[in-house]
Amino acid sequence: MKPFIACLMLTSPDGSLHPSRWTKSPDGDRYDFSKICDKVREELQCQAWMVGRVTMAEMAKGAPHAPEGPHMVARPTNFANRDAKSFGIAIDRSGAVHYKGADLFGDHIIALLGKDVPDSYLAELAADGVSYVVAETSDFDVGELLAVVNREFGIERIVLEGGAATNGALLASGLVDELNFIVAPALEARSGTDSVVELGTDGLAGKVELSLIDCQQLGHGMVNLRYAASKPSNS
């Protein structure tokens, strides 16, 4: 069974993900907005957070450091710390993220990897104490990998805080159950900036439907738009 996934994003009304570029507001600043987002995250009561490759690489800040071969590694899984209380999950099909240890922000790291990741990379993760689940076929089915995570680590709820491409891909695949868009009273309005959700040139039309759960007025001029996400009723 896959975990419940709630996407949580702090954004401006124009869909920007970069508070450092936002206009100022008399209602609050970036610190205030971040604190409100943290509060909503806690209220979601998730055991793990999940991001994509690019976001995780920005946070992990590691460099390649595979041990010398030959590499004797476990496939398709390595469960380094089943007793951890909280987790950070990386969707990293190509095995491009490098870590500095088993934890990030105090949360045990679990990497979801594609079938073709080399043994040298798995040996690096194992040496760091990082858990991983490798896809057993070329079809990188994140839902199947998360079902393993649910079964082996007991993770039932995940907060997704990926970049636009990760959010879009998981919405299109039907893995996201709920959206929480925390909208701050600010704008960026730069051309070509990142957005909350993205899915190539075709977008998400016909792939997902949203229905409003609640519109919560928060402090500092912010609102949380909560939507249930589901596959289209005619699909």
C-alpha cells in the first residue's frame, strides 16, 4: 500500500517558489511566511518529507565518494535504519545525489533509485548509512517503491515538497492525495521563473482533478488552499 501523500508548497499568487525574489508586504516577511509553513507542515502529521533529485542535491551538498571496488552491494533494497522516527525521501532515478551521512536535518535518508544505478553508487550510500530502494524494472514506478517504504519502514504519511517537475509527475501518476498551497501576500512576476507544478508541454489536463477541501486563513496575510487530488472521473 502506498503512503498518503500531501503536497505542501509555499508560493506567491503568481506561482513563484523563490521568496528571496518576492515583493515586500506590510503583512509579514520571509521569516513569518516560513514559520507559518512550518506550522502547517506539523499539522499534516507526516512521518517523512519527500523531494526530487534537484532539490535533494541542493540540500545534501555532498560530493561523489564511492569506496574502492570491487563492490558487493545489496539489491534491490538496503534498510539501514528501520527504527528512525522521521525520514527524508529522495526521488533520484539516476543516482545523482551525494550525501554527507545517513541523516539530513535529523531525518533518516531513503533514496528511491532507478534500475540502472551502478553498484559503486549503492556502495557509497551503504557506507554512508543511507537506506535505498532500487526499481527492479526499467519502468521507474515511484508508487511501487513507496509501497516498499510503507511496508518496511511503516511510513503512512508523506509531505511532498518537490520542485515543479517532481510535483507534476507525481500528480500525473495519481500518487498525490492532497495539495496544500500556502499563498503569501507577495509577487515575483519574472519571466521564465520556476512554478509550483509543471508537466512538459501537455500539462496536467485530463490527468488529475482537484476538489476544494478548505480555504484556511492563516496569519501574516496568508491562506492555505487545500485540495483533494484524484484521477479524472471519466478516466
